[in-house]
Amino acid sequence: MANVKPYMTEIFLSILAFLWLWFVLTNANPNLGNVYLWAAGIGLFLLLINILVFDKGVRVTFQKKKGGHLEAFFAGAVGWVILLVSSFVILKVVEPAKATFGSIISSTNAANPAFSNSVIVNWITVSFAIGYTETQLFARLLEFFADKFNIPINRRTKYVLAFVILVILLCVLFIVYHLTAKGIEALASLTVVAIMMAISLFMVAHFEGETRQAVWMHIIANGVAGFLLIKGGSLIFSILPLIGGLL
């Protein structure tokens, strides 16, 4: 049997996310909770089956080396800034009316509708549970298909055509997931979440198969969007679209 110890952090976090989403399913909104519960379950299943059944080392995992948590957070923050800038540029072409930073941030949260009267439950779920679950699931799928087609996942191959095509296909799958499971149809929202997934997967390759930087990027993106949604009448929320409109 493969050594489970290197993956204990991811296993623990995946079980924690699964239990939290089970709580959401049974105590808040069954429909929305179910959407994310199966995603968390599939991600955990793919991890465990690789280790326990196929007896193989996992190339992609949450944490590969000790420490470095602050650096991972800052890498996630940089990824979020890249998300804002790249989304702004692409939306200028795709949907110019939505090409403001306020709209981009709102689009991130539009894919995660509120499901409870509890602000703190909403924010924790949208920021941490969903951010972690979605990133880990698609990183797991990245590894699965990369294994099938013998595509390395590292800094040297992140610009290789086969890897880029795989990332594009997974982004399309992420869009389909939002269209079907979540019922999100707004072009701006679908564009932003596709860009976010592309950046996440390239970050996984850049950090040699480590996902925590990408997870932090997703958490920051969802967390900021959720916070600003809660503070919808605040000054900062009113200023952000104006800043985007000036660029």
C-alpha cells in the first residue's frame, strides 16, 4: 500500500469540507448543499482510490513541503490579482459593459448564490468549503487525465500544447458544471469562473503539483466577493465599479 502520510493534510481538509457541506445539505439548503457535497465526495474518492487501490504516488496534492503557508497565501493573492486583470481584459472583448472590477468581483460570487439567512454560514461555505472543494476536484481531474495521456505537471510543461489543451477542456467542463449544476447563465460570470479555473490549473503546474496556492486564490476570490456582497451598500463596493470604469 502506498504511503498515506504525505497526503494526510489533504485527506483531513477534504473530510472537513465534506462534513461542512453535509451540514449545509441537512440544515440549510438541500439542493445547493447537494451540488457541492458530491463534488467534495468525488474529489476525496479520486484521492483515496489512487493511494489505496492503485497504490500510486499522487503527483497533485494540497501540500508537498512543510511550511510555506504564508508564501502560499501571498501566491494565491497574486493569482487573484491576475484573475481580476485578465478578466478585465477579456471582458473588454467579450462583454464590455461588464468590464469593471466591481462587476468582475460580483461575477465571481454570482456563481455561489446564498442559501441561508446566516451571514457567517454563507461566507464560510462560499469562501472556504466551495473554494477548496472546486479547486481540489479539478486539480484531481487534471492529474487523472494527465496520467492517462502521459502529460507531466510541472513548471517546464505548463506551456506545452497538450497541457494547455487539457486545461482548456477542463475549463469548458467547469463552465458546463456551472451551467447545469448551478444554473448560471450570465456570460460575464461564466467567463470569469473559466479564467479562474485556468489560472488555478496553471498555478498547480507552476508549483509542481501543489494546490494550496490555487486553493488560496479561489478562497480569496470567493471570500472578497462574498464580503462585498454582504456589504453591498458600503463605500468600497460603490467605488470598485468606478475604478474599473476608469481603466
